[in-house]
Amino acid sequence: MQSELDRYIDFLRDITAEQLPDDLMLPLLVEQARIAVGRGVALPPEQRFATGRKQGRHLLYEDESTGFVVVGRVWPKGADSAPHDHGTWGLAAVLEGALEITEYEPEPHDRGLSVSDTFVARPGDVAVVLPPDRDLHRIRNVHDGLSISLHVYGKGIETCEVVDAQTGASETVTPTYLTDCRESALA
């Protein structure tokens, strides 16, 4: 029997294969993410963990044809990310808990970042990033317990820029996964 996560990935595979412009494709992906959350899409039990107070990143699927990835994120109480970008379109659907999402804009002359929006996303809510204008953001777990989100990106994130909100200084980082579907496929 096919899981809700597998059904959602099938939809993503079909839509991304159509190679629509990002601004036309993203609303379709957002609507389907809301439907999938409503139907009970969930992370597999073996990917529902993080280490300590840091968030857990789990690569659930990577499409060989179009390159999109599906990532499960597990956020312990108080866990957050620094302001960062992805350099590709993406969406984050909250499955459990509550996440505060802050979007940023660079200040002129490299003088840091200014907040353009902050909102709390709850189960069924979906946030979007779309470079170059809507890419810098920060996510923080504001729930009393674990929060879980499902992220889809237009490509695998090999590196991203982490930006100091006060100074605008950036550092290139290489994200890592606690579990990686590519490794289990090789075993």
C-alpha cells in the first residue's frame, strides 16, 4: 500500500517533469502540500529524530530526472536556523508543532538584514522561498515540544549562505543529513 508521502512524491515528480516556470509551478506544489498534510503525510518513524537541541535533516527523496529533493526536518523545542538562503525554489509544510518563519531583505551597502515578514506556521501551513527576492529566511521552533516539517527544494542543497542579520556578513556552509535515502539505496 502506498503511503501519503509516496503519493506526494509521485505528484511532485509529475509536476516538476512538466518544467513549468517556478512562479506557475509553486502554487500547485503549495496546494498539493496542504492536501498531503490534510491526508496525514508523515515522516517515516526512523526519520523522526534530531540530535540534542539541533534540528535533524533527513533526505527522504532525490529525483534523478529533475533534481528536486524532499527533506524531513525535525525541530526540538527551541531549535532554530540562522538566516540563510537556498539558491533555488522551495517550500516548507508544517506537519506537527509550530514554526516561526522570518523572512529577510538585505540592507543597502551590506549593512545587515531587515525583517520583511514574520509569521507562525502551524500544521497545514506552507511557506515558500523563491530566489532572488524571497530567499533569505530563518526558521525557529516555537512549539512546547517537537515540531516537524516537510521541505521540497528545486535541487539538492550542496551549500547555502548563512548571513549575520546585524552585519550582513555571510559564510558558505555545507548542510548535512542525519539520514540520507541515497545511502540506504546503496546498501
